[in-house]
Amino acid sequence: MNDRTLTPELLRKVDAYWRAANYLAVGQIYLRDNPLLKRPLGLADVKHMLLGHWGSTPGQNFIYVHLNRAIRKYDLDMIYVSGPGHGGPAVVGNTYLEGTYSEIYPDVSQDEAGLRELFLQFSFPGGIPSHASPECPGSIHEGGELGYSLSHAFGAVFDNPALIVACVVGDGEAETGPLATAWHSNKFLDPVTDGAVLPILHLNGYKISNPTLLARITREELEQFLRGCGWTPLFVEGHEPGPMHEAMATALDTAVERIKHIQREARVRGDLSRPRWPMIVLDSPKGWTGPKVIDGQRIEGSFRSHQVPCRRRPPRSTSGFSKSGSGATGRRSCSTSGAACGRSWRSWRRRAGGAWARTPMRTAGRSSAT
């Protein structure tokens, strides 16, 4: 008896789509040319000024592809709100990967020339911002100001009974006053006349330079806090992609089916008692799948991956650098080793097979309903 949520083929496609989205994110942050790495990566291919946020992005890409799978499975009317919208490469990359971006901006086409334009325009003079912004197709939430994602999500579903908003909440964002208050917006949600909000707390452990509070309290305390706010948390935890894909798929299916059950009980059977809505806690490393260590300093799973984990620092003189590409300054230059910036992301070569919905939408992993 096979009780797995994902078939081997679907797991392969979901993982390939995620890796493609991760590559698009890295390309936006780093590259100005050579978008498909058809030749060895050189310093001339890298932007002179690197600006962007990697740390939150792979987790958001992971969420996005899984939401797309759920949309297709349940035929959902769903939108995606990115609370940690400084991870702009995620929303831009996914709208490009699904084709929507090229429909709105034909010059950013679905070929090598368009991919180069996508990379070049990101956080570049005359291009687009590094945060989620109005230029991104379907955007209703600006990504540069943290704290308002849940409020916007609830506002979107009021008097909109068919809609589900998947709202990603960063664990740093969760420390802001507006977000901490917005957990209680579920008290105002009418399961008969309103849609539903599915919060996904992205617990990756770090802000720009500090650990986050919610990642440092015990699992028991976090669960009690969320339950006290009226939610039923489903935990997805780990770092190995295969088990995490299965865990996330299972958690999402459980959440969607609970939402449908709550709405059916209220709309068909007249149960008007206030429900306890589901939410997901995704506990995954910050900067997931990126470089784990550079020059002896931990990158993945630390605050150092928040923005640009490997900076463009050409050597002042070749004599100051060892054969490994590590210099006297303790910084690794991308000019001496393309692998320093690209090794972890070069596994992507082609778009995943299969059709995916043009709708928005980790770790031995496990999912648990509590």
C-alpha cells in the first residue's frame, strides 16, 4: 500500500521546478551575461554591484511550487502573498518560470535572450527593484516594508468566499507589531461569506544579522503560542529536499482539506461556531541549497546568507590569493572560482517537464498535525 502524497514522477517534477526557480533567483542577483552558463563563469558575467536577498528565496520557491501542485489538485482559486518580500527573486523568478512574466513583458522572453534580460534588469539601473514590487504581475503587496502581509491577506478574502490566500510570514517579520497583532484576524473571518487565509510561517532562524525569536523558543512554546492565537499548526521540518517535498505536500493537502471541511460545515450544515483554521510552519535553513561554508564561515543556515552570500571581490593582486581562490582578506573572489558562487546551483539545466498552473503560487523532513 502506497500512502505517499507524491508519486516518484511528481516528486521529480516538483524538485526540478524548485531547482529551476532557485537558479533563476541566483541569476537575478549575480549575472549580467552568460545566463545558461554555456561557458565557464567569469568575472565579466557578474554584475558590478550585487544587491538582493538570497536567504528567504529558496524557501519561498519551495512553497510556491507546492502551492501550484495544490492548486492543480484541488482546482483552487488561490493567490500568494510574500511577507518577506525582500526575497524579490522568488516572485519574479516564479512568474517568469510559469510564463506570466513574459506575457506582460514580451521583451523578457522565454529563451536565452529573455533570460539574460530577466537577470540583467534585477536591481539594476533602469530595471526593477530587488523587492517584490508593483512591476511583478499580480502584485498586491509591496515587499520592502515588513509586517503587513497577514493584514493584506485577510483584506483580500473578506467577502470573497471562493478565495484562499497563502500568506508567507517571515520569522523576522513576525517580530513586528502589525504582524504580531494580525495573527488574531482569524477572529473576524466568517467561513460562510469570506474566503480563507493559510499562513505559512517561514521559520529559517535568522533576520539580517540576528537570530529570530520564534526560532529560538521551544517547539512546544511555539505551538502553544500559535494555538493561543486560534490556529492549528502543521509543522514541516528538515533540510533534505526529498523528505521535505513529501512532508510539505502532505501538510498542504491536510490544510486545504481542513479549510474545505470548515467551509462546508458552515455553508451547508449551518455550523457557525468559530473554527480553528490550519496554518503551516516551515522550518528550513536560511539560504537553503546555497553555499554551506565560504572561507571557514557558515553561510547556509546563518544570517550571512540573508543578502548576497558570495560577493564580487576581484583580487588586488594575484599573488595575494592561494590556488583555492581564498585571499589574505579572508574573502573569496568570484573571479578566481566560479564554483564559489555557482557550484550549488549549476545542477539546473532545463525546465521541469509537465504543465503547471499559471497561478501564484525542505531537510530529513517530516510533517505533523498538532
